[in-house]
Amino acid sequence: MSNKQIGIWITGASSGIGKAAVKEFSSVGFNIFASARRVTELERLKEEIKSDHFEIYPCNVASQANVEQTFKKITSGNQINCLVNNAGITSFKTAEENTIKEIDDVINTNLLGSIYTIKTVLPHMKKIGSGTIINVLSVVTGKTFTNSSAYTASKMGLLGYLKVLREEVRDYNIRVINITPGATESAMWTREMREEHNHRMMNPESVARLMVSAFLQKDNIVTEEIIVRPIEGDI
Ligand SMILES: NC(=O)c1ccc[n+]([C@@H]2O[C@H](COP(=O)([O-])OP(=O)(O)OC[C@H]3O[C@@H](n4cnc5c(N)ncnc54)[C@H](OP(=O)(O)O)[C@@H]3O)[C@@H](O)[C@H]2O)c1
């Protein structure tokens, strides 16, 4: 199979790590399906990429119905060989300050959104006999940070789900690859935080390159967990 026949569905593709992942996977010549809610940002990215093997599929991952519709649209003419579960939001507040709406949004996007996309691609990957599910977690799964209880719950919940999933799908030649980054310069951080700390944050491009290299790993090896931090440590 040539690279242009290998389909990569990337969620949260309109900015940050997801946008960098689009560019990295695209540079290898894969067939990219880019999803996010902001259509204008996706269209701008399409202009920039200028590839016949890049299509935008606007999708709110927090809506199971929307995920299902998007999956159907993509697979009406393509295979999905790799799903990159990257869409995510946070809320930098204490547990007491967080509103129920903010907590729902974080859990629905980061945890349930990833589960919805996985649930749609699994039968498809089993049918085609292989697949790769790359998930963007966070160092909050291994270290405690205040002002991030809902976010931590969403990423730790997802980690638990993925550990079980990985064991269930081994026999179907489906790889589950978790990337666990520390502070990465993106819109997830407030402008003030970026202005103060950007010199020590990782670039989204560096994180995206890890995804592509794990995806390209040959033979029967799978890099299951990748933890990366800025060399100066956490912020
Ligand atoms: N930046 C960091 O320091 C860091 C560290 C560890 C892990 N991460 C993880 O990295 C991933 C990417 O974040 P980022 O840092 O690149 O931040 P970002 O620039 O804010 O990107 C987040 C992406 O997720 C999309 N998104 C948010 N809610 C969505 C929804 N309901 N449906 C579909 N797409 C949605 C956004 O697009 P739309 O708004 O257009 O929908 C955007 O493309 C997240 O999972 C985050 O938790 C980030």
C-alpha cells in the first residue's frame, strides 16, 4: 500500500499539537482527514497544506452523533489506518471554582470524545486487519498539579480505558500508542503563561514528530507509552 492510501484521522487539527501532526503526517505523504470544530481554521490549514491528500471533516468530538456522522463521511471513500485522538480542552481552576458546565465540557471532550472516536474506528480497523490508535494524554497522569482536577480526571480516565483496550485489541493487530507530553506551547495555555514560560515549553512540532516516528515503527514492535517533558522540567 502506498503512503497516499494510508488514512490518518486527526482530531483537534485546527491548532497546536494536532495542527503540527497534520503537517508532519502530511509531509510523509499520508492521506489526512483533519477534524476540529472551527471550520475557518481547518480551511486555512487546507490552504497552507495544498495537498490532494488532505481533507477537512469538521467535528465536535463531544457529540457521539457528530463523531459517527464524520466517521461515515470519511470512510465512504477511504480507509482509516490511524486515529490520532488529540482534541482536548482544559480549565485552570480549583475543584471548588470549576462550574459543572466546565467539568462536563472537559470530561465530554477529553474522555468521552476519545472513547467515541475509538468506538467508531474499532470495527473498521478489525475489518481491515490492522490499525493504530495514537492518544495524546498528559503528564498529569503521573504527577499532581493543582488547578487541574477535571483535566486530570479526564486524562487518567482515558489512560485507564486505553490500558484495557490495548490488551483487548492485540490479537487484531491494532496498536495503542500513548503520547504523554509535558508543557507544550499552544493555545491551551493563557497568553500570560505563554509569555512567561514559552522559552522552556516544547514545540508542538517536536511532539508531532514523535507521533509520526512511533507510527512508522516497523516489524512487530510497538512503542506503547511515550513520556516527554521540556528539558527544564514541568511548569
Ligand atoms: N499544551 C500542552 O502543554 C499539553 C500538554 C499535554 C497534553 N496536551 C494535550 O494535547 C492535546 C492538544 O492540545 P494543544 O496543546 O495542542 O491545545 P490547542 O492548541 O488548544 O488545541 C486543542 C485542539 O482541540 C480541538 N478541540 C477542542 N475541543 C474540541 C471538540 N469538542 N471537538 C473537536 N475538537 C476539539 C481544538 O479545535 P477547535 O476549537 O477548532 O474545536 C484544537 O484544535 C490536548 O488533548 C491536550 O490535553 C497539551
